[in-house]
Amino acid sequence: MTKDSCAIEYVAERLLKSKPIKKAALLNFVGAMFQFQGGISDEDKEVIISELQKRKLLSIDNNGRVSYHS
């Protein structure tokens, strides 16, 4: 699993429907999305979340609270 555009779009599309509120819930959500494709490492989850932040789709504050931007 890499931070390829398809994986980011796959996550972003589903994420905007679910919108987990805390970073821990967001990490679990991303992990669950890939459980049937062989799973995903914690490092790859962080990479995907970082890429979503770079694309300004979401932000995470110091308390781990997630905000979504459309």
C-alpha cells in the first residue's frame, strides 16, 4: 500500500460520508476499509491521513479532534 491517488480517493470518498470525530476513530476507519484487501500498516494509515490533510480535506487539532473541509 502506498499513497497512490486511487487509495487516497477511495478513502476520501467514504470518509466524507462517515466523518469520524477523533483521530483514533479515523485510524480505525481507514484500517477497516482495507481489511479485506490484506490489511494496511499503521504507517500507511498515517500516510493516507497526512495526504488527506495536505489536500485540505480534513484537519486534526492538538486534541486529536478531526474537522472536515469540503
